[in-house]
Amino acid sequence: MIAIIPARGGSKRIPRKNIKDFLGKPVIAYAIETALKSRLFEEVMVSTDDEEIAAVAKKYGATVPFLRSSENSNDFAGTFEVIEEVIGKYSKLGRTFDEICCIYPCTPLLQTEYLVSAYKQLIENGYYSVYPVVAYSTPIQRALTIFNEKLTYIHPEHRFTRSQDLEKAYFDPGQFYWMKVAPVLQQKGVFTDNTGCIVIDELFVQDIDNETDWKLAELKYKLLKAE
């Protein structure tokens, strides 16, 4: 069983994002160390097209048995395509896997226990894949939009519905995905018709797309360490 960490070199919004310093270490180091600490994997590998990222990954305990292809290193390459390529290359090396975990590189808040809990869900409930999810803090059914320069409700029928009467909604925080290889390859996607989830606390989640996000992630990390 392996962990795959996809980390291409061409990040745009935060240049060299995957190896940018995060409180004293390249941010990808946290994902690698969390995966290794879980003791779930015989190998933690990094899929990258970048020699510098490969060197950093190896320094912190990951393997880089091959570099990613150029076709899966552009802005339009999806997670499934990267996973499919990695599985295919390992197959040519004579190695196959029943289950794998894809862990994103900019996840310094990821907790080992979430990896373990999601894996148990995958095995015990027979799911094809398992996602971590976070509850929206406010009801999405009462979301607003701007139309013709005026504020309006997206779902006006819920304008006066009590919050406690609205169905809970969740989002994918983009931290990791557990999956069984055969059905995921067959369905050509990580999200399948048999996907389960674990609900995680929003304190352990921070999307990192700009410098403000980065600072918020550092503040959360410091807070968690202080606790």
C-alpha cells in the first residue's frame, strides 16, 4: 500500500508553493511526515515533474521512483490522471496495489488519526473511496448572489427557513483521498458511486491558494501546537 503525493513544479498563485517554507520546513515535508507517522504505508512517493521538489521529497523520507510526464504536469491535469499514471508506471515495474491514498502536498494541518480513520472506513464498509469532509459553517441553502447589480437569494424558497431545519452540507477540504485501485480505475474517477466519508473539524483545514491563506494556515498550526 502506498501514499501518492502529487506535487508539480508549476504552481502559479504561490510560486514554488509545494516547497515554500512553512514555519521552518518546506510545506510538503509535513504531508510526507504525517504519512510516514501513520505507519499505514510501505512507501510514501511523490509524483512530480520538478527535480528540486524531488530532492526535497527524498530529504524528508519520500521516494521519487520516476518523474511525472509533461502531459500530466500542466494546469489542466487532474488528480485522477496523475494517480492513473503512477499506478501504470508501478505496474510496469512489476508492482500492483489494492488500496492507495492520495495526499496533497500543502496540508500541514493534516492529522494522522484522520488518515487512519478514513482507511478503516474504506475497509470495514467496503467503499471504493473515502473523502474527508468539513461541514459548512452556515446553511448553503441561504446563499446570496449578485444579479443585475442587486443582491438576491440563490434559493429564495429558503429565505425564512430556520437554520436548524435545513439539511447539513459539506465540502471537500482537499487534503487526501483513500481509494481501492480497481473500481476507481474502472469508474475513471476518485469520486465513485460508492464513496464514503469522515467528517473532520474545520480547525484542521485551511485551503492555501494565496498569501493570506498561507498566513492563516500558519496561525492555525501554531494554535494547534500550543494546545
